[in-house]
Amino acid sequence: MGVHLRRGATDWGADLMAGQRRSAATVVRAVRVWPVAGQPAGLPEGLPDAVAAVAVAPAGPSWPEHRTRFTIEVVGDGVSGWHAPVGESVARLVVDTLADGLVGHDAAAPRKLGYRPRAGRHQQGAHARQAVSATELACWDLASRASGRSVPELLGGTVRARVPVYASALGLDPVRPEAVKAAAWIAEQGFWGQKWPLTKELLRQGTRAVARVLEVLREAAGEGRFMVDGLRRCRLDEALALLPVLADLEVAFAEELLEPGGFAWGRVRAAGIGVPMAAGEHAVDEHEQMRLLAGGTVDVWQTDPGWSGGLARSLHTTEVAADLGMATFPHGDRLWASLALAGACCRDKIPAVEWHLTLEPLRQQVFTEPAAVEAGLLPSGPGAGLAPLPVTSSPLPAWEVGS
């Protein structure tokens, strides 16, 4: 017996069939890996004078994962999802351990991705989690392009169309006298705040020198929020000596003064000076994320969707952090994914996303439409797709699995 659909004002029969076509489009038929250009050496062009005067050339082009880079494509029916860039080690893990299991997966069902079969022994660790994250983010891109809905909508609803960003000055030298002009420029541009590094050179000069340098930068920052990143370089005695300095500066948070979660970290936390301690971006495995969050180890949570297992996992840890009274500041390494995450969350959960002043313009060179900060804000993402399409550097894929 046939089913007859009566056309009406809403034409729900046509909507049902269109939904079925979109559902079919999100089933992964193949996985391809395409070359993209390697990270260029030196600083990006067009840096503001105040930033360029104290900028340090990034080390990235000397690292294999930045010299040889790829984009992941998950192919649906008539539409593809993309994620870029990844290094060769991560690309090989996608091909060798994940691609066969991805074929047949419905990208519109992100929670089922973790149950797809995987091959080989390399199931844990940083590179394995980056591979899982890359495929998950490519699937979000596919689901968004197939449905015509933005990724924040798919995550539960767009809360903010534009997201505040804070300026990461980790590529700048705080010791140079011109750094004060860079701090003032950042404040003038309307960034949510600014974060400065505790460099090896600065730490070697001692606590008093650190205090003098940071006090000048803090004053130049004006009313804007001020943060520091220890890059895990501090010894325990240095971190303890720095706490009163950072408290006097009223830092919004101090990121990874030393290795998070260990004995020394616990000693610093126990000092009780009142400096909010931030960590999380390097917690790639799920058990480590929960240990840091649930163990009362951090005051400010940081997640990176490109390292943590993807967007769904980052959203979960953001919600857990919020339940525990912590704000989340997504790491900027996968900017578009972090923006989508922030676009689906209110400002209390995610006040701002990181924008690296010298690295981010280089990262954006792999996209057809690079992101650009305006008045300290960025859009939470394109109308469809997680990010703009990447620019491949070859007419043929390097690897292909499926058909």
C-alpha cells in the first residue's frame, strides 16, 4: 500500500525527503588526505609596527609537522568535510588507524564516532588524540555543509554570532623596551585582554626583574585584563616567589607556570595567594582532563578541540568546568573550532578565545578566507562548515581510503 503525501503550506513531505537526502549526504564514503603548503619561515607580513618591533620569528618552520602539512577530507554524497592543517604523523595515523572505520559513519551522529572500529596499537597519546580530533572536526564540517546549518547551531544553538578574543603575545619579547608600545596597542584594539610569556631570559634575571617588566606592561594594558603564561618553565621556588607579584598585578590567570597536576603544582596551589591557575590545553587524554577538572587542580580551564578529542569532548569538559564554577578559555591552535565552541556557549562559560598575534596569521594562510579580528571580536564561524575551505597544494590526494 503506497503512502500518499498531501502538499500543504509547510510541505512536510518535501521536508522529510530533503532531510533524508541530507542524512545520506553525511555518511562518510571515503577519506582523503591532501597536501597543503608548509608553514613559511619568518614572521607573517602585515604585522602592526608595535607588534613587529618586538616579535620573535616562530620556530614552527623548523619542525617536521609544520614543514609538511596536510588536510583531511571526509567525503559524503556530493559534499565533503575538511580539517586543516595536520602534520604527517597525524595524517598517517588517520589513514592507518581511523580511515577504514570512518567509512560508513554518519557525520550527523557525532556521539557514535567514538565507537567506530580502529586499527593498530596506537590508540592513546598526543598524536593519536590529534588524529581522532582531526577526523571528528572534519565530520562536523561535513555535517554542517550537508545541512546548511552552522556548527554552533548543530552543537545546540548559536548563543553568540561574534566572540571576544584575547591577544596572546607569546611570540613577543617582553624584555625589550618597545614591548610597552605593543601592550598599549593591544589595549587600543579592543581585545578582551592580553597574555605575555615568562621567557627563559626573563626568568633568569630573577623575580625582581620579572616584577619590573610585568608592572610596565600591566600599566600599558590599562583597564584591560592581563594574563601570563609560564610555558612550564618555572622551578618551584621561582613560581612561589612570583605568586605575590602576580597577585599585585591582579592577573586574570597564570597559565602553566610549571607542569600541571604534579607535586610542585600542588605546592603552588596550596600557597593560597589567590592567583587563578590555568591549564588543560595539553591534557589530551580523557582521564587526564577529568583528573585536572574534578581534582580541584585548576581555577581556569583551557581546552583545545584539535588536541582534546574534538568539539564534542571540548563541549563536555567546558560544561563540567562550568558546573565546577570555572570559566573556559579555548586554546587558539584550532581557532575555527574554538570559535564554534564559544559561539554555542554564553560568555560566563567561555569569556574569550585565544588569538596568537604572530602565529595565527600564519595558521590562517591555509584557508581560502582567513580570519581577521575586528574590534577584538571574531565571528563564531561560517554559515555552513566549521571553517573556510583549505587551499590544497596538489591536484591529487596523498592518500585515499574508500570510494
